[in-house]
Amino acid sequence: MSLSGQTQFYGVIYAPKSVVRLSDQGKFLGSYVGSQITLDKNAVMRFDSALLGK
């Protein structure tokens, strides 16, 4: 999976054997289960603590 440009993704990705790549100003807010994540340039990833259910 690849997010680039000014793409914003909010959600959960469950892909245990996949690689996620965020580049440029891509933003990811949520949770990710996978083999690897790569952040390039100004990409941002934030875990959404609301997913913990506390």
C-alpha cells in the first residue's frame, strides 16, 4: 500500500505480510498490522489511542 502527495488516511490496516509506504506529505491516523512501514520526506503516522478501547 502506498500513500503519497497530500493523501490522508484514517482507519485500520490489517495486512500482516504487506509493506506500507508513506511519502511526501501523506498522513496516516489509525492502526497498522503488517510486516513493515516506511516513512519518507514529511510523511506522518499517528496511532489513534481511541482504538485501545479504554
